[in-house]
Amino acid sequence: MKRLLPLLLIIILGVLTALPWIAGPTLVQFAINALMLATLAQGWNIIGGFAGYASFGNSIFFGLGSYGVAIAMVQWNLPFGVGLVIGVVFSVLFALAMGVPVLRLRGHYFAIATLALSQVMSAIFSNLDIAGRNIGLVLPLLRSDTLFYELSLGLLVIATLTVFWLSRSRFGFGLIAIRENEDAAQSMGVNTTRYKVLAFTLAGIFSSLAGGIHAYWITFIDPNSAFDLSLNVKMIIMAVFGGPGSVLGPVIGAALLSAISELLSSTLSSVASLFFGVVIVIAVILMPKGLTDCWLRFPVTGWRYFIHNIRQHRL
Amino acid sequence: MDLLFQVIVNGLLLGGLYALMALGLALVWGVLNIVNLAHGALIMLGGYAAYYLFTLLGIDPFLALPLVMMMLFVLGYILQRYVLSLIARSPMFNTLLITFGLDVIFMVLAQLLFTADFRTINPSYAGTHVTWFNLTFPTVQLFSFAVAMCLTVGLWLMMLHTRIGRAIRATAQNLSAARLYGVNPKQIYALTFGIGAALAGAAGDLYGVVSQITPYIGATLTAKCFAIAIIGGLENPLGVIVGGVLLALIESLTALYVGPTFVDVASFGVLVLVLIIRPQGLLGKTA
Amino acid sequence: MSTPILSLKNISKRFGGLLAVNGVNIDIMPGETVGLIGPNGAGKTTLVSLISGTLTPTTGEIVFQGHNITALPAFERARLGIGRTFQIMKPFPGLTVLDNVAVGALYGTTTTNKALSQARDEAMEWLRRMDLHSKAQQRAEELGGPDRKRLELAKAMAMKPTLLLLDEVMAGLNLVEIDEVIEAIKVVRETGISILVIEHMMKVIQSLSDRLLVLHHGQQIMAGTPQDVLNDPRVIEAYLGKRRV
């Protein structure tokens, strides 16, 4: 199994790369969206899954990336690539400036501070002339789903490789130590402040790039869609559902949950969201450590796995 | 100048309701260490309960308060006893996620059962007001302010002077010590969550009278409650009054002097600043 | 006599109105094991936190191996060679026992980018010395009392410190377990590093320390050999005074 995994991944990657030439346009469009969500979940995994900081502020980076591309292309007539760079630069600056004070907060306080920051950013952009205020910006239309697809796939691959590197590097190990016990990590020589800010920045870069690509693809952004809090919740759900702190968990979680909600929403949209809510509640109760942990342990323990989880976590 | 005073009066009256909205969230957070993302949805459900009691049975929303609170208490008690207690020792993400899941479920159910139409509870005295010193005090706002204050102070007194209140505070301080004194934590947790939900229900009832209810108000209300609870601090129910009034004043003064589109910049900006500078809340003890 | 590895110069720490540590002067020599005793609330743990950098002193100066470290954050002190254990054990609960110790080998006094595999090898070596290697793949939260204490020792030692602060390692152990952990500490002492042991139990202190300091109400009231100190009337009074409360 261990030997086969790389081979299997290469085959899957090959099929995914060829997808636009095999599949119909609806599937490709669904895939672009799913790839974006997977990239966002993978970005969240760096700060949330590895460092253990439940960020509700990753949608800020998504928004900065979206507006970077939109403003560059619409207001300044710059090419798409320059827009992506602008978005990344602003995201990095934001992560460095806000990361230091906000990452001093722990637990729920960090979660709420980032949540509030994303509301502030949304409100600021809805007052900026250059960002089209409340109305938003319309980007030039580029009809090439193949290009957007390959870009999104490439970004997800880079994000996943980065997380793979994290999982076996000194830096990643330090982040895990912070997640497990920040005081102990600090007293054992981990520069916790720098590590947390770096993780936040790294997560921000991927979210920002995903936002930039998404803005050009969807050709329209406004403050509500760019700094969408429910998008942030989606990343968390996908990463946590898949297995936070693992390499492939967030990608699998994003793929599965996107597929489920796509299948359901084609029948009845409100029932689909109801189901989404129920899935979250049940998944959190039955497999609090995510899909990857379930995947590893369920074959060994069988149905007792779920009972064991409840026993271990209930009051 | 009159305008400024009127805006301050409106802010104060609204602040009372804000305090009541956040009171249950702060209680559950402080005692159970659960940040309940479905708190706004519970407020929304309270609003609908009061709306239907009024339109179908003709019960005045202020008289319906005990009834609405009972209904939400039962819902909250069941939620904690049979759902949330299952993950009491899970990592923090999981509590956030499960309450978010509940938020989605309540929202969709409300949309299916009550439709997405705007609802307002309109008793005969809605629209009347009293005038003191050239300032207008709308009757329903004045009533709801008074009720909100009574409930907040009532909770404070209950926590200080009743057996249940002491048991809840003991549980918040130290779960295993509380167990030693014969407190059943499952019971106390469920009771606390039930009380939190009942307070949300009361807030929803009043909210339906002074504003409009839709299935979608939950998330915004939850965010506001965070701001209020954090500005006021979690230690003391009276802090929530300060938080509520401050937030309402900040909102109305920003809307007046800077512009209505800057309200969120100001209110959430203050929240971020308070978190960074004084995470224990404006009234909390220094570490 | 060589120069001290650690010098506390007139260290005080104030929390609001409470003077937790009041003008303490301590020198620790290379290779020396110093015991620090005192009744509850005497300021022992505060002193450890001041040395390890979790707290900064209100006044005074801390010199470690010739560097003034008074203002350095905890992680930089760890890098200079100050390791510590916590009174309330702080393992990385979800990591394996091996990886808990590997964090120390990967960070600690190592500043270069060491490979994970090498860090795990070094960690395994310390697990062997602490007699924990059979439990290397268990998660730290599954360990029992004395094993947790040995894990704390292994974690701290994997950092390759020159000074080790042991904050009430024996808390919560029974007499048999205490003897086991004393043996483990003796293994650590044989590496020749300096140790500051904070302890309640006289038996532990007597069998480990070269020299003994007594802290009471934040002040150092006595220093000397274990024999002298434990027979001193002031020390007896400090302890009996505590018992009456």
C-alpha cells in the first residue's frame, strides 16, 4: 500500500490533468470550483491543521487576492499575472502586520478576532472607490475553462506539495509542537511567534492566489462574495472533515463534500443545505479526527471506532 | 444637538436589547467553554415563536415572553444533553463546527417552515411613543429595554444567590471539583445551555417587536453577540450591559457622523482592538 | 573555583501587590546540582519561570554563561542551553512519545536545520536511557504518572541543555515511583550538566543535591549543605508555620 500510493497519486494526477479534454464543460466547471475549495482547505490546513489556530480570517486573503486581480485588470489595465502578484503582496503584508498582534490570542479569541477582521475588511472594501464600493467590479471575460482548470490544478498541486514538505520538515514539526502545547514548544526552543506568523503568511499566499484565479474566472466580485465568511467556514469543514494536519485529508474532504453538495443541489437546494448541516453535526460526533483517521482505524476496529470516539469525547 | 441626544437615546434603548441578545452567548461561553455559532439562530427561533403566538393565538409578545423562554429552554436543554455533550472533550474546531452545523439546520428549517418573508410582530401599541425633554421614546423600545434590563440583572442575582447559580459557577470554575461536591455536570451543563437558549428566545421575542425577522438573521446576530460579549467580558453579566450599550452607541454614532456604510468597520474594528488590547474585556480583571 | 554558569543578581518579581520573589541572589556552578526548597507559595515556581524566561523579572539581572539573558524570550534561552520541566506536566499529548522527545532534539540548543530522522535517532537514545524506549510509539497522553515524568526528563535532555530546571518532578508519585524517578535524575546528573531541583520532598532533595537553598515568602533565608540546612531552626519554622495554616 505504501509503495503503491505515489504511483496511484501520479495516475490520478495524470487523469486530472487530462480532464478538460475528456470531460464535458459542466464537469470541468464543477472541478474548477472543487479545486479552488481544496486549495483553500489546504491553505487553512497550514495554520489551522498544523499550527492549531482556528483561523476565520483566511477569507481575507481570498478577498485580497480577488481584489488584487480585479483592481489591477479593471482599474489599471494590467495583465492577470501582475494582479496575482499584487494580491499576494497585499496578503503577505496583511499577514505580517496583523499576524503579530492577533496570533498572540489563543483559542476562541483568535477565531473571533480573525472573524471580526474579515468583517472589517469587507466593510472597508465596500467603501473604496477603486474597488467599486458596494457594487463591485466586473472583470474582462476570458472564455477558457481549460486554462482556469489547469491553473487551479497547478495551484492545488503546489499547495499540497508544500504541505507534504511541511509534514516532514523542522518547520512543520515546530508548528505541530505549537498546536499540541504552545508553552512547552516555546520552552524547548521553538520561536513560536515567528513560526505562527510564517504559517499564517503561507496560508495567506495560497488563499490569495486561489482568490485571484477565482475572480478572473467568475468575472465579477463584490465585497460580500470576496470576503465571504461562509467560504471560510467551508474551508474549515473540508479540512476538518478530511483530517486536519494530514497531507491529503483536506483535498479528499474538499472533493467529497463538493461532490455531495453538487449532487444534492441539483435536486433541491434547501434540502441540500439541510443535509450539509446534518452531515457536519454527525461527522463531528462520529469522527472528530477526520476522514483520514477513520480510514486508517475503521478497518482495524470496525463499527466500534465510532462508539469509541463518542466515549472518548463526551462529557 | 437634539439629533445627537436622540441618537444617544436610541442607542441606549437598543443597547439594552443587545445586552440581552449576548447574555446567553456569554453565559454558555463562560461556563461551558462553548462558542455557540447557533446562538443567533436561537434568537431567530425565539422571534418566530413569539410571532406565531401573536398572529395565531393573539398572545401579546411581552406576555408571551415566559412561554417563548420555556420553549427555547427545552430546545437548549435537549441540544446540550443529547448532542453537544457528545463532543464536550473534542478539540475546539469541532465545537465551532457542530454549532455551525446546527446554525445551518435551524436556518434551513426556518426557511422551509416559515418561508423567507420578513416578519414583524405588530401589537396595537406599536408606533406609539412618549416624549420627555423633547426626546422621543418609542413604547416598544422602552418596554423591551426594561425587560432586557430585568432579565440581565435577574440572571446576575440568580448566579449569585441561588443554589443552581452557585452550582453553575462552581462548574465553570473547576469541573472535577464541582463533581466532588455532588454536582452532576451533565445536568448543570444542560441547564446552563437551556438558560442561555431561553435568554436568546427572550431576545428574539423582543427583536421581533422592534425589528424584522427572517430565517437569515442568525449569522449577523451571532457576530454582534460576539462583539458585545467580548467588549463586556465574560465574567459578569453586568459587563454585557456595558458591551451592548457601547456597541449600539458606536453603531448609531458612526452611522450619524461617518456614514451608514462604515458601521461594520467601526463595530468590528472596536472588537478587534478590544481583543488585542484587553482580551479579558473592558471590565474584566487584569491578568 | 570556576565562574558560575547561572547568576541571579538581586532578582525580584511583583504581581500587582504581591512580591512573589524578593531580592534573590543565586549562583549555580558548572556540574552542580542545587536543591531549592520552601513551603507552598514561597515563589519557587515563579523563580523557575524567571530563569526559563516565561516571566521577566521586575528588577534584577540574570546572567547565563556570561550572557545577560534578563530580557531574552523563553525560546532563545532554551537555545542557549536552559532546559526545564513543568510542575504541571506539559507533554505534546497527540504526538508519539518518540516525537515528543524529537522536538527537543530538533530545537533546543540546535539551531541548524537537522533532519527529522536524525532527531528521532537522538530522541530514541534518550528514551533508552530513561527506560521508555518500549513505549516510543505510544501517544504521550496514554502514559501513566512515572512514565510522564521520565518523558519530561527525556524531552528536556534531548535539548542538550547545560542547565536543567526540574520543577517538582515528583508531584503526584508514590514512594516506589519516586525512587524510580530519582534514579532517572541520577542518570541525567551523570552527564555533568548543572541542575536546579525544586522539590517538596526532603528525601528527594537530600539524595540529589550538592547544595540547598531555602526560599520563604519570596526571600532566600538559608543556603548550605543539605545536612546543615535541614537542621536549621529557621527552616523548620518556615515549614511548621505552613503546616498550621
